[in-house]
Amino acid sequence: MSEYSESAELAAELALEDVEEHSPGWFRGVAFTTLAFSVLASIAALLAGMTAHEIILERTEEIVAVTNSDADRISAEVLRSKHEIQIALGVTPDAEEVEEVAALEAKAAEENAEALTEEAAVREYSSEHLVFALAATVFAVAIAVTGLSAIVRQRWLWGAGIVMGVVASGILAAGAIWMFA
């Protein structure tokens, strides 16, 4: 072994001894707690993203249904206006067109009902999204407070971070139960 590698090895050993000697034993607990909260925060953020995606999909379907409903209503109104003009001119409107007006109005009503269903789904996903986003935010604060406890060597901050993490875990669990129920 070279003198340099022996010197580097000795420096590493001295550094490890210094860390072990001057660092409280609860640092490992802080590290584990921070790791666990990071994993849970990632799960909360993933679920928040999934619900945000569902909001966009449901909102898009709602817009399509409203647009189709409006288009059918306009088509029915144009045909109805045509029939009124024909009647005013003494011409009998085509029976198929009269039936088409009724069909268009019925289709518009169905599409309007579908839009209302999509709107309700958007509200549901929005509520779920807020719960998961809140859980991710509280986890982020818990991670910061827990990490700060190691920097300032204040064990009570670690406890405060754990309490915040437990609260965030409860929020995440409630959101998951709500989402998958």
C-alpha cells in the first residue's frame, strides 16, 4: 500500500470516529424517518398527479358533451326555424325533418345529462387531488423539520417532524381510502 492510500484510509477512519463521537445516536433515526417520509411524500405526489390527470380527462369529456349538446340544439333550432318559414309560406314541413328535430332535442338532453355526470366526477377528483396535494405538502414540511433537527442538533424538532409526518400519513391514508372505496 502506498503512503497516500494509508493516509487517506487513516483520514477516513478519523472522520468516522469523529462523526460517531460527536453525533448523537438518534441521527440514524432522523435519517430513517426522513427516508420514510420521502417515500410517502412521493406516493402522495403520485396520487395527486393521477387525480389531476383524471380531472383533465373528465373536464375534456364534459366539454365535448356540452359542445355536442349545443350543436344538436342549434341543429334542431335551425330545422325548427326552417319549418316555421315553410308553414308561413304554406308548405308542409317534411315529416322526417320533424322527427329529426325531436331526435336532436332528445340527443341534446342526453348529452347535457352526460355533461352533468362528468362535472360531478370532476368535483370528486378535485377533492381527492386536494387531499393528496395536502398530504405531499405536509410530508415536505415534516422532511424539512426532521432534517433541520439533525443540523441544529435539537431532538425535539425530530419529534415535531415525526408528528407532522404522522399527520401527513393520516391524510394520505384517508385520501387512499376515499379514492379506492
